[in-house]
Amino acid sequence: MLNNYKKSFIATGAITALVFATTLANAQKKQLRPVDYVDPMVGTAPMMDKNHLGNNPAPNEDLYYGSVNPAAKVPDPNGTLQLGPVSGFDGCCYHVRGSGYRYDDGSIMGFTHFNAQYSKDNYLLFMPTVGGITTDPGTIEHPFIGYRSTKDTLRENASAGYYTVFLTKYGIKAELTATKNCGMHRYTFPATKQANVLIDLGNSRPEATDASVTVIDKRTIEGYQNSGRTKIYFRAVFSKDFALSGTWKNDVITANSSTATGTPVGAYVTFNTTNGEQVLIKVGTSKNSAEEAASNLAQEIPGMDFESVHQMAVAQWNDVLSHITVDGGADFDRKNFYTSMYHLTEGPAYAGGWQGGAFCTPWTVRIFMRGRDWFNDRLENRDKNNLGSRWSWSGEFWGIGSAWAPLGMYKRGFKNFNLAEIYAKLREEAMTGGGAIGDAYRKYGYVPIGVVNNCINHSLGLAYSDHVLAEYAKELGKMADYKLFSERSKNYKNVYNASVGFFMPRHADGSWLLIDPYDVHAESIFREGNSWNYLFYVMGDIPGLVDLLGGPKGFSARLDTMFNTPMPAKAFPLRDVTGFLNLYAHGNEVYRHIPYLYNYSGQPWKTQAVVREIQKTLYRPTPAGMCGMDDYGQQSGWYVSSAMGFYHVDNLTGYCDIGSPLFPKVTIKLDGATPGKFEIIAHNVSDKNKYIQSATLNGKPLNIPRFHHNEIVAGGSLVFEMGPEPNYKWGTEMVAAK
């Protein structure tokens, strides 16, 4: 009896302990802040799954990857200061190794204070070493030659505002953090009399055309680096006196030299260190003057407290990420969500989003992440914020100009600009501008072969821009113009070849050039795509496209073929087109609206299924978790928006097209005179329960798979009931509706 009692007591105690441990673990999980889920290493290595690569890599080329850098930075730096690792600037083309860093390279060449995804900014390289001074960085293929070092990938980590790696060649732990204009390094050295820090002003991308470095005193170095495109001034202050210092020029090292000018030049400092001794460096930067670099440093990092700077960066990130919070869901999804929010918020191109085209910017998410006042300031000061000096009707890469942006903002309630004045300028360009491309488009109703390499996307893009002008005219009551541009906006039909069922290139005499619809193209015919993906590159007249492709059933059938037919093995690979889900390429920005097009043919449950599959397979919280180049948050932005339950098929309209919400609850914090919140609730949502059974918007039944941005602004809720099987009746009222 006593033994049974003891056994019962022990068992009860074990259960109690287990319940307590589980409760504690859940409490700890709940206490994690949004910033704690961020992993900047995501997107630093290529996705290796063969079925998502689209026959890539091409011969003698690297696999495409996210091209992000796991650098330490703060949100919206109003510049490009990102203090992070570089592994090499070489590569088969200018942005396959865009940020200068790839996780799988295996070695670190140094740490630059400026990084960009398009190989535009890799400046001010610092590198800690041990031993003799060398000015040769070495190569990825031969990491033990030169000053670069192999790394311990198990001791390489990044979080918002912080990066660290262990340099195995030297036994040095490197840590980085940052402010708006300044970077801070913390190097933990072994015991040595040759603990060095190199400042290589000749090793940059673009290549430096001129540079200067001066050793001011035993703890201070300043100078500048000029690439011809950008000139950056810096001031570096060390936490310890130099035992030795010197400079080099043209690989000739001069001990005790205090200055060097020209290119290539650099400087070095040497310390005597005990085992585990830390040397800190704070670096102020400016694109205007040495004085401003020093001033920025004095204001932003007045002391030498690395952890204080780090925690300030973390706090800034958490403030931004907390504007949109999620409840529930798997850690996998939460890490994807907040890391994607982080990528969406970083970099100088983050705020605008109107330069890439109407298809790639989740504006609703971006606006509520930073607040309407902040976004309004960016809009009004677009010149100062490097967002483009004017709106344009014609476009470069994709054919679509930025004309849609002011009207898209206007429809979201941003009205602190003169819409009529903007329209007048856009109309003039639409009637006479665009150079040879615009002239050809107005003459033929399409852009013929030979006028420009990307003739199809320019033909489709300019037709969309005409649709945008028609909407301006309607908004301003100019009905004659509305008719003119509405008719011109149907020009996309002029490049549709009904005999093959695809958009095809045409000569000026009207004859067709028939191409394999599976072949992707970089600069010829299409811009980074094939006939299948560009078949749905008509955002301004989806009802017309539905009719062109055989009505709702025919349209859905074409989408079915795209999402269910594997890419043929014979199809030519192209690095820029990756992240395949069968024929659909998610890794490039111009196609990401396509999964939502089932909503326009009365089959929204298929959008829900495809969107959920993309969420789960093409986004992963690992270095190889990004299926294509991020483009300053464009790819990440799709995930953030889609995980919340919607995306914009056409940013001009302000409508949010509904997909499949991923989390039980998402809360958007609203700003304004009376701050409120908007909640997106998905009852019973799970990996299995991905289909919408019913929905209500602000307490009223919602029977169409979309809502407007402005219905969020006042606060309220969007509530979904989710289930494991499609509801074939919900959302079908919006068959090809405008």
C-alpha cells in the first residue's frame, strides 16, 4: 500500500514537473519578442532543391541566391551603412554574388561598412589578422593565401543589429554592430604580439579610383575611399594604443608611415594582446565630409560600449517589427515571418517600392510597418530620399514605369501632392516620350523586334501604363483622355498569338517570331522570363485577359497547367529565373501576383492551396531559405503579406487580394490621431486547414476574396473560418470582377 502510494506520488510529481516544464517553456516562448525571431543568415546561400531550380545553374555559373548580407544595421538608415562580412567580389555576373558574401564560400575576406544587393556598394574593408602584414586578400579557392581567413560555420551567427564569426586561420572572434552612420567592431584576439587590423582601401566594389588614409594618433585613423560613383569619408577610433602602425601603396608596405594617398592604398595597426583580449573599433562615416564622419561618430557612439550600441540597434528593430505582430503558428513560420519583415525594412530602397513595377511591392504591409506619417514623408521628399526625381510613363527593365505610384498612394488616402500636375506631365510623356520604344509603341500598338531586346515586356508594360493614365483621367474627370488611354491599354492583345496561345514577339510588318514557350530569356524577347510566366503579365485588364484565354474555365486551366506541369529538362536555364513551382517561377519579382489570379476566375480555393504551398516550400528559416534574389525586400515582402492573408495583384487599385492566412492572429498597430488596431483572425488555421470556409470584415460577411486597404485604416477585424477542404461556394462571386 505504501509502495503504491509512493509510486503514485512519484508519478504525480513527474506529471506535475512535466506540466510545469511545459508551461514554463510555453511562457518563455510567449516572452520572445518579434526581434528574437529574426535570422539575417536567411538568404545567404542558394536553395539546392533541384525541383525548384529550373534547370539551373547554367554552365560555368553560380546558383542564384538571396544576395542579402547578414550585416549589422539599423532600420531605415537613410543610406546604406551595413557592417557585414564579404567573401569575394568575383562571380559570373554583377549580382550573382551581389552583396559580396555567400554563406557557402567558406572564408571571410573582411568586413565592409557598406553592402548592397546589386554589387554597388562594398566599401571601407576592415580585417583583423594575426602574424605578418600582407596586402593580398587571397581568393575563395585558396583561402590560406593572403589575409582572408577560413571560418567556423558553427560559430557564425547573426541577429538584428549584430553579426559574429570565428576566423579559424587566426583564432579571432569578430563581432559587429551598428548605428545609422557608424559601425562598431569587437575583435577577441589570442595571445600574440602581432594582433593586426588592416584597413584596405584598395579592395572595394566598385573598384576604388582614389583613396587616402592618415594615422592621426595612437588610437585614431581617418580617410576616404572614392569609387568615382561614391566617395565615403571615415574616422576610426580604437580602444587601445597601437604598438605599431603603417601604411601601404601598390603593395609596398611602409612601417611607421602616417599617410598614404592614391590607389591602391591601406593602413595597418598592430597590438600586443593577451589571450581573450578584446580590441574595439568604432567607425564613423559620411558621404559629405571628414568633419561630418567625426561628428556622426561623436553623436552616435560617444563611448566604447559595444553592448550598449548593440542593444540600441535591437530596440530599434523590435520597435519596427512590433508594428505587425503574430500570435500562434509554428516557430518555423514565425522565424520566416519576422525575418521577412526584417528584410522588407532594411536598405535604402525599402521605403519607396515604386521603381520596380506595380507587381512587386506589398504597399499595405510597408505602410503599416512604419506608419502613415513616416511613409508620407518619404513620398513628399522622394528626391531627398533617393526615390526618383520624377514619375515616368515608360519603364526600363519591365516596361512598366512608375506612373502608377502617385495614384496608388492617392487611393490609399495619401493626398499631399498635386495629382493633376503629375498627370499632366505623365500624359505628355505618354503622348511623345519613351524614346524609340515609345515611338514604336504608339506607331504599331506594340514594340516590334529590333527596337529593344525586351520587346514583349515593354509591349505589355506600356499597355499597363496606359491603363494607369486612364485611371488618372477618370479620377480627374477627363473623360476624353479616359477613353483614349483605355483603348490604348488594350494594346497587350496585339502581341497575343492565338494560334499558339501565348504572347509572342512580332516584327514591324506584323509577322510573328514563334519561340519555345518554355525557354527563358534574359535580354532577348522577355526580361528574365518565358512565355508561360509573361502570359499573366496583365495586371490592368484581368477581365480582358480572362476572356482572351478562354473565359474563366480556360483561364483557370492555363493556371492549372502552369502550377502542375514540371519544367521540361530541355528548357534553357537562366540564373535570374529560379524558385520554381513547376512552370511558375517565384524567385523573380514580376510573377508573384500570379498565384492570386484564380480569385479572378471563380476558383479562389486554388489560390489558397498554391499560396500555402509556396509559403511552406519556397521560404525557409535557413541560409538556403530564399529561392531567388530578395531585391531589397520584394521577395520577403510577398511572404509577409501573404502570411497575413493577402497580396496586391495590382498595386494601383489599393485592393488586397485574399490568399491563405498562415497564423491564428495577426495584429496591425495603426497610427494617427486615435491609434487603434486591425486584427486578422483565422479560426482553426493549421497546415491542414488552409482553405477559407467563410469570412467577415468588420463584422459583416465578406463573400469576395478581396478588400481595400482603406478598410484597414479605421481599425477593425478580418475574420476567417478555416477548414481542411475547399468551400467551393465562398469567393466565387468575384468572377473576373474589376
